[in-house]
Amino acid sequence: MTQTLPIQKHVPDIINALETSRCAVIQAPPGAGKTTRVPLALLDEPWLANKKIILLEPRRLAAMSCAAHMAGLLKEQVGQTIGYQIRLDRKIGPDTRIEVITEGIFTRKIQNDPSLEDVGLVIFDEFHERHIHSDLGLALCLETFEALRDDMRILVMSATMDVTAVSTLMGNAPVIVSKGKSFPVETIYIPPSGRQSRPVSVETACASVIRRALSETDGDMLVFLPGVKEIKTLYSILEKDLDPAIHVFPLYGNLARKDQARAFRPSNQSERKIVIATSIAETSITIEGVSVVIDAGLMRVPRFSPQTGMSRLETLRVSKASADQRRGRSGRTGPGKCYRLWSEYDHQSLKSYTKPEILSIDLTGVALELAAWGVSDPGQLKWLDLPDEKSFEQAKNLLKILGALDEQERITLHGKKMSSAGLHPRLAHMIIKASEKNHGLLACRIAAFLNERDFILFDQKTFDPDIRLRLEIIDAFTSKKKTWQKGFKINKGVIHRIIESEKKTARDFGIKPTKTDIEKAGTLLAHAYPDRIAKKRDNRNNTFLMASGKGAYFTGINNVSLNDYIVAVHLDGNLQNAKIFLAVPYSKQDLETDFCDRLKSVHTILWDKKTNGVRAKKEIRFETLVIHHQSISDIDPDMACDILIREIQRRGLAILPWTKRLTSLKDRAVFLKNTGRFQDLPDLSDKTLEKNMAIWLKPFLTGVFSLKQLERIDLEAAFLSLLTWKEQQIIEKNAPTHIKVPSGSKKPLKYSNENILLDSPVLEVRLQEMFGQTVTPKIAGLSVPVTLHLLSPAGRPVQITRDLENFWKNTYKDVKKDLKGRYPKHFWPDDPLNAKPTNRVKPKER
DNA sequence: CTCTCCCT
């Protein structure tokens, strides 16, 4: 009666492996019969000692149908020897020996009873899918296996995966490999035809391969695309130019059950069917009668970012394992054909396996489960892949904020309540907080909604991110009024699941039915997503700053975007500026009461560009959000000085009220220092003065708060504080302000020119005043000759020299000739060295 | 033109 399946000839090996090694791995492709035949074959083994077998399935549907199938093989009802348990549904009786449960249920079960006292064998089915609960469940189970139960056994069953890694993890468990039962599939590689400069879109490439496949084959067709957008585009291309006898069905998770069912329905003899699907058709949904698969080779997967605490979707090339799984879908009922939209060469560069969830998703739930297990460092357990370190740190940090972990990263009482809920820790925390304020039921409803997919099916451009809109509709359903705003297409199945789930959660938390005040959604969700509380940015519509410091925006105006404060619940995960999909209004008043213990008062002193002065303000902040700010008149003078000094440094020393005398003293001091003969003088260069302002200037800035008030400071006293009286004398002597020339007049020495310090000061003097001066005057202890600018009687420079002796000897003759022509009345002696110097036209006769 | 799939 029962059909013989490939796995059955391996049963003795499996029994032997489990008996002697207590662990085993079965590698078998789909169709081998491992899921249904193996548990039944082991039921009477003496080492099982009449204890239970737990069979873990990754999906609810798989758990239910597998239990039904096995019960059928025993000619029994489900709930007798074979039972199952999934969320919200349990059929397990007193005689049940095989419990088929989903992986999430197993996590709860082992947390409640770590020794699994009545269990003799745990089987992980479809382990190659590497869901987070598979990895977590195995890690916990291995500890029970090693530390508490030397009579328990573990069996891991999987299709293609690196089975040696699992075997090694379980102490070199024996690996049993079985063939599957499937038909041969021909693989055809068709790389996209477009040129590199102008690549063809996936949808166009798919459409042309579909046309080719329609002529080469005659079965039903399954096309794999990465997402809904691509499916809709391809659908509209095919609608236009395909024979009406060929029916095209989209298939993806968010499609109503009714529409999904149309895709499964077998087609008539005279018709052909094309199903365009996401990866949902890779494992979760089997479409009977498919003999042709067309694979675009892409998948869309979430990727958690510890920096933002959010996930974003990425479109990636599939792994080889995934491509083979898709191809296998065409060989279930007969020989098949698979068209791959990449080249055989490119195939080599595909990853062997899809990245396991534990390396790419939000780990908050995992971190809480581990804390409940008593583990704060995942390294204490055995893993195929250790959880991503940064994500795990982020997760623990969030759990501390939610009050689930204490500073030593141990689970708190609050955390224990959260972990038993079977919800994301954010949502569990929200429900506990809400129930304290009598809004528990609304919180359960919101949690149930966020756990499901969105049930409003929006048309183009009608999208509305307001969570209150969904709550209104759920409200209408529960009160049977059904008076929500019409005009939305609604997935009623999802709403009914939400209501079921809400009831269960309310029971779990002991919440009694209360009225649900939709306007409280903001304050409830703020507890779940404190990092996503957001404040509208100044003068910018639809653009917000979140408490985490990241940006968020709405694509259009809506009832939420009009508020100054919101909670952005669901975003696209963009690192800088995320698009908001779901949000709810919030308010400053609620923020102040909900988080009164986390608000920080910050006093800041800053430079006000408008008044060019120091200003003090007080801010009330929630993380990066400034809730209140006000100017305060009481400014700390010391801090004000520091701000003022920073501003002076930014603008440069020239902003200070320098007098000519001070500037000259500064220039002369620096000049002397630069000659190298006066090393003991302090360094008074602008650069050093600027740097040391806190030392020499700060004591004189008391009571000064603006640039304007700088005028009244005693800069002279400040500057002179840098020089001793003796040093001042040295400067006066060696770098004099004036120098006496032969004519008897005192001429100024210029030490700098347009703020550039000279290495020799300039002495401007009429040529005739220098008669009788043999050599260039020298300063700085006679080490530096001044730079002479010799002027005509009209004050025009005629010669620049630092060697006066040479000028008289060689150049003077030519100069004299020239000047005598233009200034004939003046005195131009032939022997200037012995002539009388004069500052008049001619020297006075005595 | 809002985002893959799954689960406590």
C-alpha cells in the first residue's frame, strides 16, 4: 500500500547512527521522503524509551500537512499518535508521540523546559533554509544535549548545504546521503543580450525568454523575479502581446489568498499557464504541473544595519543552492526545462549558499532569548555561524533601553515578561507599558498588525502611511460596524488573523478587553520605537529628524506628515534619510510625560553670528531632538571667554584694538627675535600670540561678551604683560622706532609692510639728508643694516640700497646728473661725503 | 509607484 521512497533503504543506517552516535545528519533532496518516513520509522526504537519525537518545520503549513500525512500513513486522525502545534493552533493528545511543531514554538518550549524531559529525539527538518529559529533552536538544543540529557538524540535533515559543518558542530555526527525522487531537468543558460552600455531590464529579458520557451516547450511555466515591482512590470508586458489562451498569474506574499489560489489551480488541457513569482514559490508554495522554470537569478533580501537599527532590502544574485532549488521546481511531475538568465561562466561566480539569517537580520529577539537562557556572550554556545557581532551589540543596547537587560547584561524581570510573549521585544515592551495605563488592548492590536503584513492594498499614488487608518478598519471589523472609509481594497484574511493574534496576546499578558482609543497609538508606539521618535525639521515639509540622529521623510503630504512630532515605525532603512512607510502622530506633551526621566537639560554657550557676541541657551533634549530652547542672560564668564577667544582665533588678531605703538612694539620684538641674536626675547609672532590667547589675553577679557566690547579692553596692559621692563628696554635700544640721520632729523623705521615683517627695516629719507654719511646705518647691535629708500626732493624713491658706501662711489654720479636736470635749484655736490646734509633746498650758509 | 520571505 505505502509507496517505497528513496530514503527508506537508508533507515537502518539512520537508526544505527542515532543509536551509537546520538547525532546524525541526513542529506537528501526533495522527494526522498525524509520528512514523513524517518520519524515514523524511529518510533519504536528501544533507545527512544517511549519518549516523544519532536519534528521541527520552518512553516506552519508544512507542519500541519506533514502531521496530516503521517497520521494518514498510520490510518489515524491528527492528535492521536501524530500531533502538531503552530501559533494559535494545537492538536496534540495524551497519546501523541510525534509532535510536528514550527521552529518558533520549539524555542518557547525549550525555554520553558530546558531539559526537554519527555523528548527522546529532536529532528530539524529543512535545516538548509537556515532560519534564525533553526540556528537558535539548534544552539539551545545542543546545550541541553550536552549538559542535561545524555539519553536525548538530535537529527538534522537538509537538502543541499555544507553538511560537514553541521556534522563537525555535532561532534562528527555520521552523514547519511540519500537520492531524491525527481525527473531530469535540462538547463539552458541565456545571458541578457543588451550591450553593456545599455543593459536590457530583467523584465524585458524575461519576456523574450518566455516567448522562446513558449515555442520550445508545452508545459506550465514558473518565472522567478525578485519582487512585486518587477512582477507587475512583466505582467503588463505579457498582457499586451501574448495569446489570450495563455494565462498569466502573479504570485507573491502580499497577494490576497483568493488571488494566490488562482495561480495554483491546474490549467485545462487547451490552456497554458505562466506564474510569475517571488521566491515564495521556491519553497513555501508548490505549483503542480510546472515543467518549465525561468529564473532571473535575483532575490530581494533584508539586511539589518546596526548603525540605524533598521533593515533595508537589497536585490542580490541568487546562490547556486537557491538556483538549483528553483530549477528543481520543473522536474517534480516529469522531465523539465530550466532557462537561466545568466551565462554558464557567470554561474561560477554565484555564492554556493544563501547567507543565513543570523548574519543579516535584526538580532534583538535572539539577544533576548539568549539572555533568558542565561547567556550574554553568544560564544558560550555552539553555532554554525556566530551571530553578527555588531548587530548583536546593537541588539543588547536596544534591550537595555527597553529595560530588558540590566547594566551587567542580565535579563530583568521586565525582560522575562517580554521574552515569553513571542513577539519582537519592542512590541512586547510596548504592551507591558501600555497595560499599566489601561491601553493594553490597543497595544496588542498594534503589535498584531505590525506582526502581519499590511492589509490595505493601495492603488498607485493612494498610499497612506497613517497607522490610525489601519486601526480604524480593524475597529470596524471587531465592532461589526464596517464603516471604515471605503475606497480601499482590503485583504480581509489578514485582518481576521490580526484579530485572532490580538486575542491570544491579550490572554498571554492577562489584559482585559477595554475601549481602544486610536489616538493613543502615538504614545504607545513611542515606547516600542523610542529611537524613531521624530521631530519635523525647520522650514521643511515632510522631512523629519529621528531621535537616533538619522533623517526620515514622507513622499507626500498626509495626516501624519502635518504633525511636528511623529513616531516613524516602518522605514526603508536608508542610512542617511529613510523613506517612511508607516507612522503615527505624536506630540511634544506626550514626549515630555512618556520620557520625563530620559530628557536631558543642556546648557550651551555659543557664538551668535547675528549679534557677533556670546549667547547662552538652555536646551531640553530627547537624544538628538531639541524639545525646548531658551536664551539665558546668566552667562558663565569663564566659558564666555573661551568662546570669544575661539572667535578671535577664527577671525585673526587684527580684530583686537591695536594701537600704532603696540603694533610697532610687536613688530620690533619679532624682528629682533628673528635676527637670531636675541633668543631670550619671548616669541610674540601673531601665530604664537593667537595660540596663547588664553594665557595673556583672557585675564583682560572679563566682562566682554561681544566683538564690539573688545574695543574697551586694555590691550596694552595685556600685551605688555608678556614683556619685562628690561626686555622692553632691549627692544627700544636695538630696534628703535626712529633713527637720526645726518641732517639732524629723526626718521621712522618701518619694520613691516602690509603686515609682512621685513628682515631689515626700511628707512625712507631724502638723499640730500644723507650727505656725509659714509656707511649704512645699522641696528640690532650693529648686525643689521637698514634698507635705505633714498628719495628725490619730491619724495619719490630713486634708489633702494643696503650698501650706502657703494652707492656714493658708483651710482651717485648718474643719479645726480638725472636729478640735477629736474631739480636745478637744489644742492647736488660733487663730493657728497664731505658735503653738508640738508633737509632744505640748499644748506643754510653760516 | 511602499518591501523579500518566514515565525514565537
